[in-house]
Amino acid sequence: MNKRLLLLWLLPFCAAHAASTLPAPVQALEKQGITIIKSFPAPGGMTGYLGKYQDMGVTIYVTADGKHAISGYLYDGQGNNLSEKVIEKEIYAPAGRELWQRMEKADWIADGKADAPRKIYVFADPFCPYCHQFWEQARPWVDSGKVQIRTLLVGVIKPESPAWAAAILASENPAKTWRDFETSGGKMKLSVSDAIPPTQARILNVNQKLMDDLGANATPAIYYMNEENVLQQEVGLPDAERMQAVMGEK
């Protein structure tokens, strides 16, 4: 997923070393605002340090004598970014799994079989035309039982969006109501209340907070786990190639 969109406040930033045990160059970088998370072995006799700066993962490499530090990416002879691998493994992958667990515990609307091998979370607004297009394009995967879409409703498109989302959530069968609403192309009449009931207001607030924490600023915001169990993000309507990546084989 786009790493810049993943808020790293999810990571428990407990420094692995007391400040006094860090090499002097690393201590100097700490004073400039870098939070040191842990050390790790690095090539060439160096010691690597994983840190965070302005919500981004950073790597620092200290020379064998401990007197100098280099901040940035380290590459091997084949051009592989060794730093990115460390940041992905130690920061983004664990944070993504935690966000996935939060989505699992949220109040989502199920679309598709519960035993579908692939689960996808989608933040959607009742008035979002691209959400509707995604819903329509996903039918072959959902109807074949290969994918279950879990929709987290939010109200971001229009002033009346929260009330319409709340009406769907408050219906006797939200999953059926959402399916009927999407089948109608958003033209189905809903029993919309002027005041959003507390239960639905709480759900919408939780969903909005989750969407904000994931860094998404538009709908549909789509999340799935890839083969390496790393959280992936698609914001907006995927094109045909990206749709295949999101949904898997038909």
C-alpha cells in the first residue's frame, strides 16, 4: 500500500536502547526529531537503526567505528533496496495487520459468502458513483463465491450522506438493504431520519476514524491482503488491471 498514507502512530514506539547506549551520531539525529525504534545488523560492518521521522519510517547506518551515521536507503550490488525491506517488515506490515484487525472488528455490511477465500474491505458513501461502479464490477467475483466484500459505510460526499448511511445501517437487514440500494443504482427510497440514532452515529464515527487512520481521503477506499499478508490499498475506482489485483482470479 502507499506507505505515506499509513499512519505510524499505530506502532508502539518503544526505543530498543536507552539514549545513552546509542552511538553519538544516532543520539544527534534523535535530537533532530527522529525516534529510534530498534537496531538491526547491516552489511559492511555497519549497524543499522530503524526509526520514524514525520510519520515515515527511516533507516540510519552507523560506521563500524561508531563515529559516523548515514541516513537513507542502502542498496546491494543488484540494486535491491535493503532499507525498504526492513521498513516494510518491521513497520508497515505490522501496522497494516493491526489496521486489518480493526476493520475486522468494525460494523461492516457483508456482501458475498462468509467462507469466500478472499475478503475485501471497502469504505463507501451512499452517494458515491464510483462506489456503485465498483460494486457492479465486483459481481462476478462475489456471485461466484470467491470474494466477500465488507462495506464500511461513511458519510463524506454530501451533507445528507451520513443520514442515508445511517438509514441503511438501521434497517432490519442492512446487507439486503445495501444490495437493493446498489441494485437500484441509488434510486431506492429509504426511511431517512432527520436525527441519526446514537447506535448508527457511533458506527459512522468509528468507520470515519478508521478511514482517516488509513489515510484515505476519497471513496471507494479499498483494502485487501496480498499473498505476503501485507495490507494493500486502492483509493478510487480501480482500472481493469488493478481490479484483477484487488479481486484475484475470476
